[in-house]
Amino acid sequence: HAPIPFHGAHQAGIATPVQDRLHFAAFDLTNPTRGRVVALLRLWTAAAERMTAGMQVGGGALGAPLAPPDDTGEALGLPASRLTLTIGFGASFFDRLGLERPAALKALPHFPGDKLDPARSDGDLCVQACADDPQVAVHAVRNLVRLGFGTAGVRWSQLGFGKTSSTTPEEQTPRNLMGFKDGTNNIPGADAKLLDQHVWIGSEGPKALAGGTYLVARRIRMHIETWDRTSLKEQEDIFGRTKGEGAAYGRTREHDPVDLARLPADSHVRLANPGSLGGVRILRRGYSFTDGSDGLGRLDAGLFFLAYQRDPETGFIPIQRALAKTDPLNEYIQHVGSGLWVCPPGVAQGGFWGQGLF
Ligand code: HEM
């Protein structure tokens, strides 16, 4: 695969094809002054330009023998692996720097069933690193963390494998840890019209964020062991789609259009489908995770849900309100981490991430 271009009208890592691996990191500013933060964003942008092109950071991993090398070195000899780095700014980023906060960037409401761990939620900034090679994604975040020393520190991070959504409907749809095809009815990354309508911030402002988007992250734990004792029929009823083909009930092929009336009234797909929610749509780009066991003999596994939208009020929030209330999936999942950030538009040659805000 060719490297994914870093520069452009929109940040890469959103509508671009979903890679196999994720390293997501949320940061808090340790020195919240505009001068320091702008200097860091310039440094990060320069490093991101190089790493996404498959190059080493700064002077590389093998510089002067008596100094620590600029690059940590574990990606030496590896290709760019379609690495994308996508940045987002949280409400607290604007507040702490005294910048005007966009109206849509406020705390997400509490949803029934939420059991959010503050140590896995929020953050002044976030960086989503996606690549086909986990070592490349981890290298990228590690080197950004290193450059952030003195200005920003990691608050929490999450590794992901096995994309659970695709933006390329012509390719095989991946499966989540419940064994179901996930991302069938997602916004395709090549559909500029749908992206403009539902994903990219438009003229509603602020101007510096036009072409950007809002990112919602939810760490969703799955009670895998309980799920695995559930009958196939019940599993399928919960989604309203078949497990093998992924076809909606009453249809034969995966991509046949959903006929809402033929799905169980409280099935996940029926509740989340735009036809039930006045046309609401989001771009899903999540990953599976397994962080070992939880000390009680159960897998600490689930879906690290990532969704991009033009405005959370007309994206994630109404969908999650509907799901949190009646989705039968709730018996098998729990939301344990959460965050909302605004991703600035893409970077032009010579520019830096979030430049328009300063
Ligand atoms: C559809 C799984 C959480 C929004 C689907 C589908 C599956 C699935 C298997 C059907 C295939 C597809 O169209 O992609 C899961 C699992 C979840 C989860 C296992 C949690 C662990 C969520 C959350 C949201 C969401 C939190 C948003 C708040 C959607 C939407 C669709 C969908 C919008 C497409 C519905 C349609 O247009 O037909 N999900 N999902 N899902 N899900 Fe989820």
C-alpha cells in the first residue's frame, strides 16, 4: 500500500481507508500556555509529516553518538504502513488556553448504563494513530509523547486491533468480537456528498474548524463469556442481521437495503438506523481491543468505538440515547470510557495542526 498523504483539506485517518491497527492516546496539557502549545503543535506536525511518509523523526534514530537519538528507532526498516495521525482538541483544551470554545464541544450527557472511568475518559487533546503494522502505530505515538515532554503528558491510551468498521464498502466487511460483520451500513469514505452532509463541519462555524469534525470515543467492554452462552438465534435477533452473511432480516445479501419493519422492534440495527432517527448518520471507525484479563477470569475485551460526525447533537448523542434506553445489546456490553474532541481541518503544506485557532 502507498503511504496516505498527510496534507489535504481534511485530516487523514477519518474518511481514508481504515487500517488494521490503532494506538489512541489522550493527553493533558502540563503547561497550558498558548506559546508552548503552538510550539508543540508545530513540532508534532513536522514529526507527523515525516512518520506518515515512512521517515524517521528529526535527525533520525542514528544521530550523534553522545546524544539521545531524535527517533526512538523501532520503526527503522518498516514501511509507512498507511500510518495516519489525526488530532483532536477537547473542551478543556479551549478552556485552559482561553480560546473560544465551539458551542457543540461540551460534555456528553450521561447515558443510562454508563460506568465511565475518569482515568479512561476525556483529555485536553487526543491523537488517533492508525497503521497496518502495530509497531508503526505505537512508534508514532511514542515519539509524539516524547516531543510533548514539558507541555503535554499522556492521560490514557488504548491499543486496538481488527478494525470493526470500514470506509471501503467494496472490501470485505470486518467482524467485531461478537462475530458479526460491523460497518456494513457505514458512511463510505468516497461518498463526498454524505461526508459533507454528516461528517465535515460546514459554514455553521467556527470558521477555523470548517472541514473538521467531532470525534466521539467510547471504550465499550463486552461481556464476552455471557455472549458466548447465548444462542445463535438470540444473537441474530439482537442485531436484526444474520451472523453469516450479515443480511438484514427479510433480505438475502449483506448490502441489501434494510427494511426496518422486518427487524425486531428493539434490535440494534433498527434502533440505530437513520430511518428510525430522522436521518441521523455517523462515520464509525472503531477497533476491537483485548487488554488481557480482568483479574476475575474474564477477558477485558470489547469495542473501542470511534465515530466522526459534524455535530454530536445530530450524530452520536441521539443514536446513543435510543440505544442506551432499549438496545438488547446492553445486557452484553458496558460503556467504561468516553471522550469528545473536535478535529481541526487538514493541514496545508507549511502549516500546522489547529493553526486557525491561534
Ligand atoms: C450497526 C455492532 C455500538 C451505531 C451495527 C451492526 C453491528 C453493530 C453488528 C450491523 C452492521 C452495520 O451496519 O455496521 C455494535 C456493537 C457495539 C455497537 C457490537 C458495541 C459493543 C454502537 C454504538 C453506536 C452504534 C455505541 C452509536 C451510538 C451503529 C449504527 C449502525 C450500527 C449507526 C448502522 C445502522 C444502520 O444504518 O443500519 N452495530 N455496535 N453502534 N451501529 Fe453498532
